[in-house]
Amino acid sequence: MIIAGRHLSKYFPIKGGSLFGKPLMLKAVNDVNIEVSEGEIVGVVGESGSGKTTLGRLLVGLLTPTAGQEFFDIPNDKLEKYDEYVANGEIEKYKEIEKEYSIVNKVGNKLKIVRKNMNIVFQDPYSSLDPRYNVIDIIMEPLAATSQLSSDKRYERCMELLDEVGLPRDFAYRYPHELSGGQRQRVAIARGIATFPKFLVLDEPTSALDVSVQAQILSLLLEIREKYKIGMLLITHNIAVISYMADKINVMYAGKIVENGPKADVIMQPDHPYTKALISAVPGKSVKSNRI
């Protein structure tokens, strides 16, 4: 298993809010279990404010969980043992597995190795790229920070990445303001896969783009998954995107996963009322008559 979250929670204090002297907490992510295997695209769908982006940031280590554990590259049998030990209250045994595989417990060089193997593509390509850097510097930054490649090798890798994401090589010396939204997102994707990560979070990668460009970006992401066997977490509010891209779906509401399973099961036979409401809201004659 490339990524496995167990009972992950992230709480944020509400400014000015208290009850009997205790600060009120916003439970952005609350007791979530999630798994992503090698080469698998796992979708997380839900409305704005449901906790999808916070979950994605937890999984790549941009946020520290309030509670729970996150495991990277853990063998499936070890994960099963961990769940068994937790259920039976065998503290020493599950703590030993946490010590070996948990990202939360890693520091220094061990954490650096993990960070090299995971990355994120943010929702808005207009704000996620530094306007002071040109394209080659943007793509080269994670390589310089995490790899031992020489400057010549890093330059060569950047040119290869531009080819892969469908941008001309002379775009290397352009700045973000000189690119369209779709071109910027291609640069963000190139940066995301620069270090050959095993896990990639896609935080609504097409929501800020025109519909015609969205299809191109989604096809590009499928090609990248096929080539590198990257495990991906696709965050979106768009059921159509999830049904096209994902192998498994997690439906998130108010910080919790309320339903999950294979794509066909969740979309064709939803169990939870919130899942049914999401699907009923998809535009189209076939669902409007049954809209919840």
C-alpha cells in the first residue's frame, strides 16, 4: 500500500469561540481511514468545506494530524496486522509498526526520502506557481531540493518533463503570467512528477480551467499514471470527473468519509443519502426528475 491513513483527524481552533473556557474546534477531518495502492486513482468527492483539501494536505505531510496515523509504502500484510493489533489493543505491537512506517514519526533524512516520493498539484494554477520564477526554475526546484542530480541532469530532466506534459521546450524560459491556465497547470503537473513520486495528490486540478482544456489535462494525468504507476488521490466536487478518472470513490461530508467503494458500486448503487443527493444534482434529464 503506497498510502494508508488510519483514524486521521485535523482540528482547527475557531477564533473567538470558546465554551466553558475551552476553545471551540472546527473538525475539518474527523476519524478518516483511506488507502491508495500503486497505480490506483482514488477519488474523494464532496461539497466545498467537506474537508477534502485538508485530507489531501495531511496525506502529503503539509499538515500535521491532530490524531491518527499515516503510513507510506507499507506492505499490505503489515497494514492488516496493524489493524488487527489496534482492534485487540495490543499497543506494543502496533506501536512497533508505527515506528517503522508512519510518516508522523519520521524526521530528518527519513522524512526527506518520504517527501521525495509524494507531491501535490494544487487547484489554482494562477496562485500555485511563483510569478518570480520562470518555468524551468519552477520545475527544477523540487529536483534541487530532494535529488543528487547535477545541474546538467536536472536541466535534461526538465526538458523531458516539458515534452511529457505537451509543452514546447522554449516555454522553459517563460514566466507564469505568459502562459494560459491550461499551460500553467501542465507546468504544475510537470513539477509534481519531477522527482518520480509514488504518490500524487490532485486537488481539483481542472476546476479553474475551461471545459475544453479540462479533458486534455485529465487525459494527460491518465497517461502519467499509466507510465509511472503513480498512486493518485483525486479531490473534486465533480461526479463526472470522478466517474471518468477514479478506480475507487470516497464520499466526504463534514470531515468524514460517509461512503466508499469501487466506482461502479458507489455511482450506480449509492447507499448514503448524501451520495444520492450529490448524484441527483448532476445536470441531465435522466436525474433531474429524481433530484433530492
